[in-house]
Amino acid sequence: MDERIVPKEVCISLPPAVNSDGAWTNMTAPLTEFSLPLLQTQMVAIFTTTQISHLVFRNFGLPKFVSEMIAGIFFGPQILGRIKNYGEFMFPLVSQDLLGTISLLGYTLFLFLSGVKMDMSIIFRTGRRAMYIGASSLIIPLIIGMSAQKLLGDHWSLSGKERLQLILATTTHSLTPFPVISCLLSELKILNSEIGRLGLSAAVVSDLFSTFLTSIFRLAKVAYDQSTKEAFMDFGIIIVFLLLVVFVARPAMYWMIRQTPEGRPVRDIYIYTIIFAVLCSGLLSNWFNQLIVFGPFIFGLAVPDGPPLGSTLVNKFDCMVSGVLLPVFVTTSMMKVNLSNINFHSNVAICHAIVLVIVIIAKFGGCWVLSYVTKIPKNDAITLSLIMSCKGVVEMADYSFARGNNNLNMEIFSVGMLAVLVTASIVPIMVRRLYDPSRKYAGYQRRNVIDLKPNAELRILACIHRPDHITATVDLLETIHPTREKPLAVHALHLIELIGRASPIFISHQMQKKTLSNRSYSQDVILAFTHFQRNNHEAVLVNAFTAISPPKLMHEDICTLALDKLTALIVLPFHRKYTIDGSVEFDDHALRTLNSSVIEIAPCSVAILVNRGHMRRLNSRPGVLGSYSVAVIFLGGNDDREALSIAKRMVMDSGIRLTVVHLIPEGEEGITDWEKMLDSEALKELKYKSSTSDDEGYVVYVEERMNGGPQTATKLRELIDGFDLFIVGRRYNVESPLTIGLDEWSEFPELGVMGDMLASTDFNARCSVLVVQQQQMT
């Protein structure tokens, strides 16, 4: 039998050409025939629509993320999708892979940059409160949500597949992702506030827990779908990856920082290397059965945050990622939502909606209870709970990935995405109504000298503006007499006015060791404080910083650094410079404005140092008893008790003679209120030391009864030439019979009545003055 070979025709669908030959070559060719013009058209349409949407909705207090989701609804089947042939023309099926790849790349880079911005040490700086709130924000809604879906699933007899989908939705809404909280706080402009830092810390804790649980869940899924051996292999690869990131990648990036001169940009080769590693980490994530965003996020955590490396990566990529690529991801994800598929009468839709409401209420309630128990003010506790309950791009991405893997049906997917939209819309509006941004540095923790434990480290932020401030500040720190038992941590901040630069910069001199020349921005400051640390070996730790910014923003640099380093005291130089004979050389009005701004919003205690050139070098007269005389003028109250606490640290030095002059109103008898009781307790130790020392002792306690402000002024005149340094409380707006009438003559309110008199040229004094204000608690 003759066998013939019959040719077969095979139809192969070729992908569309990338580039067209131009509109003039083929006017009739549809847009879908060329992938690049189609992609450009789609991205331009999405970018334009999201920008117009945000231009409209930001007037209602809605964040940019919500505007991007609304743009997705606009492009989806609810509005434009109803137009005939719209989908085939604008978003044809052949373009979905390319557009999805671009959007997923944008989300991956967004999570990498979120990891870069995440400061892990913030957890330890905010204490156990952040740990409790962060853990409760995940565990409480997860437990209550799982219990609710189990009960409701039994009540409505849901199938096993429907129950698994509800479990996935419950888990997604129980998360508190760091990128979502960070974007919300940045949108509200309270990222550097006390409540913002607490929210970020709690989000870091919650995100680490959720990342760990998600990885374990995916490994369990691998063990169930494939084999236990495969799951253990993936687990081993994850451990190796984490070790490489911690012990290879992170030290390498610190080496890059050390090779970068101060004030100069990071070399491009370093940036290229990091981006290459990010892309490789995404490939590895896919290899060991994790989400492709897992590796880049972990790698981002390894990048040292802040300048120069972390800030450079954010500055270079954040604009493109957050401004162009991420909106594409959000919009295209929201385009998949089809509200017509939701049957509001079905059991699974009702059950899903009820569970989501329960999870949100449980998250809010759990955070509020923990916040209130840890003594956060009620209004701020509500604000923090709302922040922790907000939903955003991470939850939306989880829903989108689950839908893409057919783990969610369209009904549950659409309900979940709408829940994200509603939550992301309501929370920012409510937070703006509840929270006052002017209180952003108001503290919930006591950061002052009087509340430190006896042998606790004293952390001081010393601000330097001019060269003459360096010696006076170092000499003041010497009088505090740091020891190994009572160490001192000094953060020296050199403030430079921004001139000839487009944007402010902040330099940590511990990170960037390399310089272009023998002098850096703050070489004199660094040398002086390094010498101070060397002279007090193992008793002093010094960190030097430089902030170059406009004068009107310098108070933000000071307060942010004080909050970041948990300092107990900020030392500011007085704006007036004196000559050697005590007369005024010049006034720096910009510095005075800065001091006033810091005093109003400082997150800790503040001291203004009025230097008349009589701050001394301790090392010049070692061991001479009473060679330096310090006086505390004590009237009572918070500020005076704080001033007394600083003076108590000084008496450890045998070269200092401390005199406490307690001024008491005429006719006042005994302890009449709680404030007087606190004053008595603060004075008890010094009274005892005064009574047990001889006539030449280093502590002297004196009580003087005064009858009104004029007698107080006369007493100060008598004392002013007998001491090298006076320490007084600011006592601003505190009424007392001892200062009646004196406030009318006060020239500098930032010094208070007593400090103003001691700094006045009318007294013709040559002593220095330290004016102290205790931390203003909410």
C-alpha cells in the first residue's frame, strides 16, 4: 500500500511587533499590532488619569493610593468597560503579560525601597510599647477573625473551598504591613512625629511576624503539594540566603559607605551592584517557592537606612517607582474588580463582609486597649489604632496574587478589594481630624534628667552653630563629670545654614570615614568632641552629625535627632555673644528664633547655655576642691527640679563647689501641696550632704525668705559675682510671689524671669548661665 506523507498546516500566533513604522507609513494599522506604542499609550492613560483623580480627591483628604484605585475602577468593567470594543482597543489580551510584568516589577522595587526605609533599630528605641502594639495588631484580629469565620462557616454550611478562601481573606486583613503604614504617615506628614515613630515601630514588629508566618505557610504548602523533602530544601536555601544577606551583603554595603567621601554622592557602580543583587534576589525567591517580592524586601532591610547609601537609593528610584510604576500596578489590579459578580444575597459574600468588619474592629480595639494600657493619651491612642488598622497596597497585592493563582473567586476578591478601598479612604480623613500635627514631637515617654535611673547613661544633644560654641559646650559637659558608673552619650550636631545648595543634607560622621581633604564640614567640631571623648575614656561616647538646612527648618533637624537618639537633654547656645568684659558683641536673631522653636516642641528637656567666657576646663585645675563654683537658684516646680538634677551630677567632681539657694516666699509655712512635696524630695539629698560636710564642703544649702520680686532681684545681684555658673529653671508662665513684677522687664522669654535677669547686661556680670526647661508632657 502506497503511503503518502500528507503535509499538515500548523497555525502559530505570532506576538505583535514591538515598533511600528510610524503613523504615516500605515494609517490603518490598529494600535494592538505594536506592543511598545500600546504599552506607552496604556501607561500614559493610567498616569494621566491617576494624576487628575488625585488632583480632585486630595481636596477631600484622600491619599494618592485611593486615587489610583479609583482610576482602576474607571478603567475597569464598571465604567469604560461598558463601552463596546473598549477592552480590545485599549487593554487587549495580548498586552496583559507585558503590562502585568511592568507593574509587578514596580511593586517589587517598591517593596525593596520600603525595606531600605525600614529602620530596624527603631523597635528598641521605642521600647516594649511598640512590641506589644505590633504583636497585638496581628495576633488579636487573626485569632478573632479565624474564630468568626469558623462559626459563620458552620452556620451557613460553607464548602471547604469557600472556607479556605475566607481564611486567606481573614489573614490578609489581619496584616499591618510597614509599607502601608509608612506611606500613610508620609501622606499625613507625621512620619517623624512621636506617634508616627511608634506606629512605624509597631508596623515593623507586625511585618516581621507576618513575613515569618507567610514563609512558614508557603513552606507548608510546598510540603502538602509536593513533598516534605522539597519543603526542607527550600527552608535550607532561605537560611543560606538570609546568612548571605546579613554577613556578606550588609558588610559590603557598609564598605561602600566608608568609601564615599562626606558630602559627595555614592558612586554609580555601587548603585548598579545593588540593583543587580535585588534582581537576583527576586530570582532566588521564585526558586525556593516564595513570592518574588520576598528576596528584594529582605535585601532592602540589609541596606543601611539614611545617608548616604539608603537615601541615595530612595532619591534615585522612588520618583519613578512610586510615581509611575506603582500606580500602574495599583490601577491594573483594581481593573480586575467586577462589582457585577458580587451577589450581596449569597452566604459567602455576607460571611466575608461580616468577617472583614470583625477583623477591622478587632484590630482597632486590640491596638486601642494596648495603647491605653501603656499610658498613651486617649485621643492619640485612637489615632494610633486607626493608623494600625489602615489598609493599602500590600493587602491589595495579596488579593491580586491570590486571584491570579485562582485561590480566590471573583466575588471574594471584589469584596476584599472594596474593603481595602473603603478603609484606605476613611482612615486618613479621621486621623487628620483627630491628630494635631503641631504636637508631633510631644512624648509619651519621660525623657529628662530627673527620671533617669541613678546609674543610667545620660544622653545629651549638643547643638553647635559657631566656633565659639564648641569650647563652651565641651566645658559644660566636663562639669557634668561623666564616669564609667554614670556614662555620658553626646550627640554633637553642627548646624550650617543652607547656602548654594538645592536641598538640605544630613551627614553622620560615624558612617562616612573618608574625606576629600583634611577638612570636612565640621572638622573642628569633630576634633573637639573626639578629644573630649579621649580624655574621658570609657565614660563618654560621642557621635557627630552635620545638618545643612534653611534656618526655618533647623528646629526640625534638632527635634528629629533628639527623638531618634532618645536624648534626655538638648543643649542650645544663647543667641547673644559677649565680650570678655561682659558687654554684648552681637545678637544672632535667627539663632534666637531657632531656640524659641525648639523650646516649644522639643521631645525632651532643653537647656540654653549663656556663655560669658567663664566656662572652665576641668583638666586645667584637677583635684582642687571648690575651684569652680556652681549655684542653683531654686524656687520650686518642674523646671527647677530638672535644673537641680543636672547640678547633682556635677557634685561628683571634687573640683566643683555647689551652692543651692532655696528662695521661699515670706509667710509660706510647710508643705501645702503635691508640688511642694516633690520639691522637698528633690532637695533632701543635697540638704543631707550640706549638713554632713564641713565649712569647706562641696555642697552648700541655703534657704532665703523673700518678700516679692524686688527682693529676689536684689538677692541675685548679691550672688552674681560669687559664682562661675548659675543653673536656673525657665519657669515660663509660672506665677510666684517671688517673681511678681519681674516678668514685665523680661527681655528674653525663652530664658524665663530668673535666667533673663542673670543674662541681662544691667547686672554687669561675668558668670555663665544654664537655663533649663523640663520635658513638656502631653
